[in-house]
Amino acid sequence: MRLSGGWVFRVFHHSAGLPMMSEFAGHRYFVSTSTQSCLRCGEAVSTECTHCGTCGQHMVRDDPPEAWIGRVVDGKYEITEVLGVGGMGMVFCARRVLVGDEVALKVLFPRFLQSPLQRQLFEDEAVASARLDHPNVVTVFDAEFDEEAGYAYIAMELLRGRTYRAMLKEQAPMPPAVVLPIMVQVCEGLLAAHQARVIHRDLKPDNIFLEEREGEPLRVKLVDFGIAAMLDVDERDEQRRLLGTLRYMAPEQCILENPVDERADLYALGVVIYESLTRRRATGKTISAVLDEEVQPPNVVLPEDQKIPEALEDLVMQLLAKDPEVRPASAAAVEGTLLRFLEDDFGRQPEPTGERRNIYILVALVLAGLLGGVVWGLFQ
């Protein structure tokens, strides 16, 4: 088969029990059932192939994360432990060779060095994170991108603790007295980002880290600015508008024509608070659900003994408004409201209203009448 650009691709029919062999531009390789997408044209390519059969792109194979242990990256970071693996790369515990302390090292999968979008996302994460210097945002020390050497990394502070997702799995639904202090710190981190003209765009429980230090109070750290938008430079970007976690994406993030600003992060904050209080999703998992599905107020889905104060419920529903104009104006405004709730002791249960109050009054009157009859009988 002859392809555009003069490339020649030949397929050799396989014998029984052997995989199919192919030849492309002089390179012979076996075709296996395991594939990866070509970062140039998007076609599925066998992981055994050295080049894409459609466009000729050289295919890079990623070593497993464990194979990185013991390597020294950029002559500065000796990898000692695998901390996690994500969609774009790997996170390691690494020792700084010169200083001897430990850092978290986020390394882009080598194959993504060939992807203009992934490279730009990684570079922007490094720049956005470097703009931020706040106790509630993870600190970035160093970053490097060297395509020739075959690596791209971000070195940041090593955090000990757990994600807010882990806490939700164990404890949700949680009372306001537990949720609100954590969300105040989240607001602090968001405010620092927004003041630096950075939108996180992927705020979710997995990216809220609860740092635990002996003898110190719990500290919240916002992490993973991998798809962050910098408002002063990102007007050029349309390709990644739909990147993110749909469950936490604001409606305006799902429509390319709509502008996205700091209030998209406030919507995600509302989803996180809603899940914390109810252990339920705010909407379904489709774009149409995010755009059109009506969110049920927390007190509609909560049992009687877990209902929250009406003012807190109103704030959550404002954060989850489909129209950004209806949401609070800033993270600072949300933080101020949460602090007032804490000052008013919003850990207590709300006062009964309406029909429930009438029932309580009726029960009280009946009990008072019975008690009065008993007392009258004692004196007869």
C-alpha cells in the first residue's frame, strides 16, 4: 500500500500461531493486539511498531514506572519510589542529589513529548504552578523540558497525608462542622490562584490534598494544575476547553463558545461541597446532564437527622447555578460566607420549620396535657 508522502507500507500475512508482520519505510515489525494512539494522526498503532503505518510518525514506548527507580533525572533527582501514575505521566518520590532531601517528581510520559497539546499542557502547568506561592497550594521548586534528552519533569514539595477523595470515601456524608473548615482552606488556595490570573479547571476531591504533619493542624493543598488556564495568555486555546473531569466541570466549560473564568472553579467547589454533605453526585455523568439536569437541594436528599441549615443549602445551590452570573463573585466571597457560618456554629442542626414545627408543637401540647393529668391525679 502506498501512502501520501511516498511512504510504502507492506503487510506480510501471518502463519498459524504467529502475529502478523508488517513493513513500513524499511522498518519491519510485528502487529500485536495491544495498541496506542499515534500522537500525530490519532490512528491506533501496535505497541510493537516503531512507526505509525498511516503517517510515519516514530512511536515511543514508555517504560513501566518501576523501571524508573534508581534513575537520576537531569543529573539532579534520583528516583526512589513510585507515588502514582496518571493519564499524562508518573509521580515519583525522588532524592535531590546535591541537597539530599526528598521531593515529588512529576514526569511526563516520554511518548507525550511528541504531542504539541500535551507538551503545552505540561509547560503551562509548570508556569502556572510557579506563579503561585501560598500555603494552600503545592510548592513547585523546579521544572525542565528537554525533548532531546527525552524527559520533562516538575519537581515539587513532597506531601504526606491523603487526598480529600479518600476522606469522602470513608466519612461522607459529613456534617458542616467537618466540611466547612476544609473548604475555607480550599477557598484560600483558589483565591491565591485567581489573583495570579490562574484558573485550576480541574478542582475535585482527588486534587485537594490533606497534608498531615505531626503536632500541626490539618493543612489543605491544591495540587495538579495540569489543565490550568492562565487568563492573560490562554485566549489562544480552544483545543483543551473540554479537558477536565466532567463530573466537576462547570456548564460553560462544556460549550466552546462560552467564556470561562474563575467562577468555573467555584462551580467545582460547589460540587465538592455537595458531595461532602450528601455523598451524592450533583448531576449525571454526561454533558447534557451537566448542562440541563436540575440539581436537587441537599435537604431534599438528606435524611431528617442530617439536614443542613437553610443558609448553607442556599450557598451550595448558588455555587451550582448553571449561569455563572448567579454564582458568588469570587472565592473570597465564598470564604467569607463559610467563615460566618462557622462563627454561627453551623455544626448544629437547623430549627424545624413549617409543617415539622407544627407537628412538634402538637406533640409538646399532648405531652404537657398528659403530664398535667398525672400531676392532678397525685393530689387527689
